[in-house]
Amino acid sequence: MFIQFKGIYLWEFLFIICSNCIAVNGELVSSIGRGLCILVGISRDDTDKDIEYMVNKILKLRIWDKEGKRWQTNVVDNEFEILCVSQFTLYNILKGNSPDFHQAMTASLSKDFFDKFMGKLRNSYKPELIKEGKFGHYMEVDLKNDGPVTIQLESPK
């Protein structure tokens, strides 16, 4: 369980998965096989520099085994898929027993920022292997975690 707010950074949680799908109102929106499910949190202070850092880290992070050795290959080496889900709730602080999301980028700005992030990710890898949920909608995210391995990434400030 993650309950601590750790500052103002572009946050992402990466899950190594066997499969993943997203539905909105019972309708399948996206699905992938082996690869990464990434929950993307965007803070109100994030910039293009944060996008550059995170895309580079996502594509180069060695989190798969090779020939019995741990942590040897990345998503690109394996030609795995990536599914990204925008999730403003990653930027919360608790005020009493209620979450407060004032550190998250506003919806009007974060949609363009998320689209820019997705564009950079697609331009840096194979666009046909990059999928996303439906921004701003309630989504049913079904993932089959592999390992399980969950990595928290945050851009430096």
C-alpha cells in the first residue's frame, strides 16, 4: 500500500505484466500482452524535461531476466507492449481521512501534457506497441501482474 506523498514530481508506477486490459462502461478500450502497465501521475509543476526523463527511463529500465540472470533486459530488448493509464490520484495528500489532489495538474492542462508524454513515448519506441486508457474516464483496469514486480519511478527536480 502506498500512502505517502513524496514531493512534486512526475510519478509513475510500472507493473511487469503477462496481460492487461482496460474497459470503460463495460467496453474494451485497450489491451496488451506481456509488457508494462504504467500508472502515470502528473503534478502541477511537471515540464517537458520530466517527460524526456521518464520516457528514457521507461524504455531503458532493465527489469526482465535473461539467461538466468536477473534484471538484464528492458521493454525494447524484448519488444514488449506498454499500456499507460493517466491517474491523477497518485498525487494526493491526506487531509484527515480524505484525499486532497491539489498537487495534481488540473484536468484542462494534464490532458495535453499526457498526450505529449504519449507522443514522446510513441516516437521513441514502436508506436504500435504503445496503448493507453481513456483519459478522464472511470476505467476498469484488469492486469495480470508478473512476478509480481512493481517499480515506482519519479522524475528528479
